[in-house]
Amino acid sequence: MKRILEMSHISKAFGGVKALTDVHLEVNEGEVHALLGENGAGKSTLMNILTGVLQADSGKITFLGKDYYTPTITQMEEAGIAFVHQELNVINDLTVVDNIFLTRELTGKFGLIDEDKEVQKTRELFESLGVKIDPTAMVRTLKTSEKQLLEICKALYTDAKLIILDEPTTSLSNEEIDHLFGILSKLREQGKSFIFISHKMPEIFTIADRYTVFRNGTFISSGDIKDTTPKDVTSDMVGTTFVDADMYEQRELGEEILKLHKLSGRGFSKISLSFRKGEIVAFTGLAGSGASELMQTMFGVLPIEGGSIEYKGKKLEGSIAHFMKNKIAMLPSNRKENSVIKDLSILENFYIAEHVLSFKKQIIKKSVEDERYEQQKKTLRIKAASSSAEITSLSGGNQQKVFLAKWLNTGAEVLLFNNPTRGVDVGAKAEIYRLILEFAKAGKTVIFNTLEIPEVQKIADRCVVFYGGKVAAILDHKDVSEKTVMGYSTGINTQR
Amino acid sequence: MKKTNNLTKQIGSFWAHYSYIVVMLVIMIVYAITISANGSSFRWSHITAILSSQNTCIIGTMAIGMALVVLTGQIDLSIGSSLVFTTSACIVVFNMTNSILAMIAAALIVGGILGLINGALVGLAKMPPFIATMGTMLIYRSLSLSVVRSMDTAISGSTSSQFAMLRSNSKYDFLRFSFGTGKILSIPYITLVFLLMVLLFIFVTKKTKYGKSIYAVGSNEKAAHLSGINTTFIKVSVYVVTGLLVGVASVLQACKLGNITPASSGKSYEMYAIAAIVLGGISMAGGKGNLLGVIFGALSYTTVNFIIVSIPSLTVDIQDTFQGLVLIIVILIQTLSPVLKEKAQIAKRRRLAESGK
Ligand SMILES: Nc1ncnc2c1ncn2[C@@H]1O[C@H](COP(=O)(O)OP(=O)(O)OP(=O)(O)O)[C@@H](O)[C@H]1O
Ligand SMILES: [Mg+2]
């Protein structure tokens, strides 16, 4: 087995925060290497160091027999490393093709860009990978999952020896993930290596060959996947024995609070559903099923094209602020584009939504805001040094927790969560599930959109499966299983 | 070793947040040197001249509005022409009514309306700000021009294609002399108005929910929208606020100079205002910057002008070249210094790492 990458004695601090302390990582040729750890463990930071995005304070990188100390991005690209970042980095104002060929355009006569050839190549690439995206579409019009696929395709298109995938599957459906794994296996046989970062255990045990675990910026363990169990690596990650307890309990639900009556909108039509106080409902469906669009319409982001939304018997229609005033909140998908306000601090990102509701009282009382933040920080276990730090200084999972906190802070009665545990580690995930159950017990209605069926099984009272803009099935808690949901969401089964 | 490290860190963070103060001090020192090189000595009166210059107060007041507009990621090219239009209006109202209150009200109302027109074009009709305000820039000035030529001189106050305040009005002396050129503790009143406005808007941007929404819209409009912020309202409102500030500036203009010439007054003021806010450390990309910077930016900009004028060998023709050069150099220092610092650090680490292994 040939070793292609060796990172040794790597340390990195941001100001006073030690992100990595003397860690090491070895990757062999033709393997998928899982890099594991809780939110803020230092996974993305190490990858940023490997690819020259950040510079280590000390340590050495050996890639394909050559030593690097503080390489530049171009150096590592040329050495043969491709990087799919945790947050999407596509350019919305260019076409799919232009994104793929950016900085390595195919040229024809007179050095002009040969667009036809590029489109042709992209078609072939997408076909071989089984991706159904129009190469000439503007990236702006793509769904989040399609953007993620585009990023992966872009990395696979290079002739890199080592491809880093930092949480590549967070907005992909099971089907798309299976497909991706098929491709990875094929490339692995051709001798390519992958560093694969994910918080989803089943995934890791399906695709990875070896693993490395970090905790709080230090190296904990490394080995063959076949010699370990999900339970053991999770314990390594969290530092104590982790019990994945079954937490669902049947509850007495309250009266009907929110009702959709023959609601039509972009990507779905004539949906009638009703939700009760204290109920937890999961929406699920593949890209194009309309589940995400429905959720956005229920928050005033997309327009109502027919039918109505009724909250406590009152019709709701209008601006997002109007929905917020009626005690509805929505955590959007695609954190970087839809949530992160990069020039505002953590605290400012936290209070910005609540301020829309309390806009009449213009003056900000920092002490009050800090108190509210600290409270949420404690319940959600947000790992952040100071509330005045930049939001982008937080790890992905901790950013997600700040945005959960932001919406909880609005005092909403109906919480719409689009992919709420995206990029959140196992411990914190369990924490968020526990919180959702608690909100429900306190009488709040939680509707969440997810592609992870285990998540649905853990907490949802009901699961609504969407297919082609219609409700394909409404399943009770006890009837939810990967298989039934799969059947309905691919249109193989129909309930009605 | 540790102590010096801490000190450099502190200096570094001061530079990152307040580089515009350092920039102003350096420019002041250069000014002092050029003055002594010309045989006179640098005095307090030189500083008050900078403080009371119309570049500082009038352009500075309008630059506050420009800063807000730029923070939301937009631009307003019409402020110079708006100043002409509002000043014309407020002088006419003064000439007709001899009332200070009516004059101020006219300035604010007309300024606000001009701003609202800009805001409506950009925010409601969704036109690109650059184009929309370029259009109104042409319109506002030419409207004033065409009116001044046809207006009764008893109302316009002048026969020479100008609007001028009527000396015969009883409030004239108070406005022009007691207020317009008056001072307290050697600081002119009109400078105090400018400083007051900056303080007000520092408060608005730092301590109010409206202010934070401005930053949010400029930093990530989509995320701001999804947080419930009425982004259209914010984007329109900053133009209206700018219009109101132009109104304030036009009262200062009227009181300081007593007249306005539609054909030539206020030309390129939008560019000067942009220069002032950029010198004040506000990012043209939106979402980033501190309103305190506007004070220092305006002072820096005025001082640069004074330096140029104080060098006798610079002819009028070449003055703009110097102005442009200074601007480019200062911005270059501000944008390049973090890059260079990072490069130096990397090089140092690389040397250490390679010699160690
Ligand atoms: N630019 C930065 N400035 C300050 N601190 C940072 C910066 N980037 C990362 N950190 C800190 O370094 C630590 C490691 O972050 P990193 O993003 O590597 O975590 P991660 O393992 O990728 O977590 P996640 O699973 O949540 O993505 C965190 O505590 C984070 O707050
Ligand atoms: Mg990460």
C-alpha cells in the first residue's frame, strides 16, 4: 500500500483559539479516508492547511514524496489535490459549464473559448456520473443539491490524485448519495484517493476504508474501518461513551393550529395538510418533489399561487415579516447563501431576526441581547469564544447552531426547519432532536424538511412524503422506514 | 519578547479598525511640512481652516449619506446636483419668506423628495443605482439651470445666473454672519453641525436596529431578506436619508457662501464624497465600515486639497493629477498592508520551518 499523503506535527491557532495541536494524518493510494470529529474539532481547518487556503503555524506536509511547509493554493492544485469545500463555492452568475471550466477554459481557434466543446465535455461528464443538470443553465437557478453535485463534478473532472470532500452529502438525497458512492468506488479502483468528511455514520461505514478521529484539535485515533464500529468511533469523537438513545415518545397533541388548503405554488400544487399544536412533522422528498418549495411558501418567501394558508383560522399571505409576526419561523437551507451575514458578528447574526419583530423599539440594549444569546448558547452548546467574533470564525456546525438560536429567539410557535442538522455532529444532533422534542412538549409545532430517514424515525409524529409536487404519502411514526419512504418518494408506490 | 508581541498585536488591530485616523495624521504631517518648506509655520489657524472648509462640512455632511448608501451596496451619483437643486430651492424660499424655519423646512423637504425619487428608481423600479442616479444627476442640475435663467431676479436674488440670498432680508445678517461664519472656541458652527450629524449617524449605525439592517442588507441581501428584513425599505430609505442630509448641507452652503451657481457649484461633489468615505475606511463592496471614518476621511480629503494648493509650483492643470495620486497611494496602503503582512509572516514561517527540519 503506497502512502501518498503524510501530514505531521501540524498546529494552528487563530488568535488565542487553538484549532489544531500537533495532529497527523496519513492517506494511502486508492483509499477513501474518513476524517471524523465533532463540530469545531479542526477537520476543515486541516483541509484548508493541506490545500494552501490557510497556513499552519508549524508542521510538515509530504505529498507524493515532496515536502511542503506553507504551500500556496496553486502549488497544491498543481501537485494534484482537489478540494470540495464545506460551504458551496459556485458562482451564481455564471452557467454550469462556465463554473466547471473556470480558469481552465478549453480554447479553440485564436485562443478563444470553445463553448461547444465545453458543453459537450460537460454533457459527457454528467452522463458518466449520472447527474441530471442542464450544462447551459445559470447556476443561480439550480437547487441546493444540484449546486452541491456541481461542486463535486468539478473536482472529479480534474486529474487530481487526491480529492477532499468536506461534508459533500449534506443536501443530497439517499439516491444521489448512493450514486456518488458508486462513482467514488470506481475512481478508487483507478488509484485515486479521497479524504471524506461527514457526520453521518452509516455513510462512513459504507464508503470509507480507513479513518482518523480528531477531538478538540488533537489526534485521537486512526485505523481500518473494518476493525471498528460506529459506536467506538463515536465514543472516540465525543470522549465519553455515546449512547444513541431512542427518544421518541407518544404525546397528547393539541388542537389544529396551521392548515394548508389546496395550496399551490412554485413546484407543487393543491396541497392540503393540517398541523396540530405540539406536533412534529417531517417533510421528505427528492429534489423536485416540492417539499422545500412548499416550506418556503409557508414562510412568505415564495408566492402563493392558489389556495390558502391558515394559522389559527386566520389566512396568512404577504411578506416574510408578516409570517414572522404570526409566530412562524423558518431556518433556510444552504447556510452560506441564505443565513450567514459575514460582516456581522455572531451576536448580530443572532439578534437580527428578532429585531424585525421589535423594530418599533429602535435602540439596541447590548446587555439584554447578550443575555438572550448566552442562554441559547448554553442550551444549544455553541462552541464560540466571544459573541463579538466574526460569524465566519465558527466551524460549520456551530454556525448552524447560531442560526437555530436566531430563530428560537423570535418566540415562534411554528418552527419550519429546512435541513436543521446539516453539518451538525452526532452529539449536537442528538441535542437538537432532544430540543425539538422539548419544543413540541412546550406546545410548539415543528415541521422539518430532511433527507435523512433515521432522523424522521427518531422524532417525527408524522412524515409527509412528496413526489412530483404532490403528497405521495402521509406516514404515521410507526410506519416510517427507509424502504417505505423510498418507495413513495421515487413514485414507485402511491398511497392515494 | 511576549510584551512586544502583544504590543504589535494591539497596533495591528488598531490599524485594522482605525487606519483612517493614521492616514489623516500622516496627511496632516505632510501638510505641516509643506507649509514650513514654504517658509511659514504651521499654526492652529491652519487646522481651523481645514475644519471650516466647505470640503469638510458640506461634502462631509453629504458623505454621511453616501456612506449609508454604499454600506447597503449601492451608490448615489446625484448628490452634487441635488445640492444645487435644494440650495436653489431653499434660497428662493428664504428670499420670499425671510423665514429661517421655512428655509430649513424647504431644504429638508426638497432634499428628501429628491432622495425619494432616487430610492424609488432603485428600490421599486429595480434600476441599477449607478445608472438611475446618473440620470437624476443630469436632471436635477439642468432643472435648476433652466429655472435660474427664467426667474425673476427679485426672487432668485441675483442677475448673474445664480441664486443668492437677499441682503435686504432682515434675517440675512444672522444667517450669513452670526451662523455662517461664526465660531465657538474657534470651531465654526457649520463644522459643529457636520460633527453633530456624524455623531447622530454613528449612533444610528451602531445602536439601532435600523442601522444594523443597513449592514445586513449590504453584507448579504438574501440572508437579510430571509431574516424578515424589508430590504426594499432599507434600500430606499438610505436614499431618502441622503436627501435629507443634502438638505442639511444646502443650508450650510447657503449660510456659508450665500449663493449657488447651478452651472458650476457642486460639480464632482459625488466623487469627493466617495473619496472621503473611502479614505474613511468604508468598503465600496458594502456591509463594512464605520461612520466615524467619515470625519477623518473628510478631513484627510480637505487636507490633501490644501497641500496641493500650498505648493506654488503646482499649476491648476496638474492639481487633479496629484489629488488622484494621493488617493491611489492611500488606498493602496490600506488594501495592500494586510496582504503584505500576511506574506511576510508566511515567509518567516517558511524560513523557520525549513531551517528547523
Ligand atoms: N477564521 C477563523 N478564525 C477564528 N477561529 C477559527 C477560524 N476558522 C476556524 N476557527 C476555529 O477553529 C476550530 C476548528 O474549526 P473547523 O472549521 O476546522 O471545525 P470542523 O471540524 O470543520 O467542524 P464542523 O464539523 O462544524 O465543520 C473551531 O473552534 C473554530 O471556531
Ligand atoms: Mg468543517
